Amino acid sequence: MNTDIFKSAKFKDNRGYFLEIYNQGKQFYLPQFVQSNLSFSKAGTLRGLHFQVPPHAQGKHIFVISGAIYDVIVDINQFSPTYGHWWGNTLKENESLFMEKGFAHGFYALKDSLVLYNITDAYNKEAERSIIWNDPDINIEWPVDNPEYCLMSEKDRNGTRLKDL
């Protein structure tokens, strides 16, 4: 899994600023996006671990507009040598990464955060799945003393263990 973090250049002047979020020639190749989503998370929010099953699996370009998140990606491809492994990265304002299909995604908001997701397949409710944030087989090291007290949706609090999917 390539977890390179990309920092976007911000060009400021007396009117405000211009930000180039993505440039194929300067960063990495991304497939065509079919949907963009925006989420706001209060500091202390834990989201995920979300994914969609094929044929609706999604690649995601995750871009932090403001704030900072601890971003987590889990390999859920059963045929991968890194199946069940996770990667964590702190993404700050104007930083992004791309997550390929075959991975689950979640994050912990270190600050109030606005996050843009550009995705490769449209949302499909029937294809949506959620792995429990504290799956003991994955054993994610969230950057918080007691993740159980994080702000979390019921869906995320009651996700399924990876081995039971």
C-alpha cells in the first residue's frame, strides 16, 4: 500500500489564497472520480472503518481542507500478503493521500477537521460495510488514551470484526 502524503501548495495574496488540491503531473496518478464528499468532524471524533464491497469498491483521494486527522487504512483484500494490516498517517491541512480499492478507511479527528473525499465509485448503501474500530485482530493504535469515549456513530461503534465479514 502506497501511503505517500502529498502537501498542496497554497498561493496567498491580499485577496485570499489559491490552492491546487490535485495535479496529476505533480503528484500521483488517480483514476477518474465519480463522486466527491465532504465531512466535518469535531475534535475527538472517530470515523470508520468503512468500505464498500465489489463491484462498488471505492478508491479514495482523502484531502484535509482544515484541521488534522489521524488517518487509518486497513488491507481487506483476502488474497493480499498484507491482509488485515493497517497503516496510520497524520494528515494536516492541505495534505492528502490516495487509498486504492480493497482497503477500509477511518480516521480520528485530532482537531476540528474538514475533509474532502474524491471517490472512484458512487456510494451504494447495499455495498456499505463497517469494521469495528477496535477489532483485536487488526489492533489499531489510535492516538487517544481511551478511544471508547470518542464521538462515534452507532454504526461505527457496532461494526463487524474483519474475520466475520
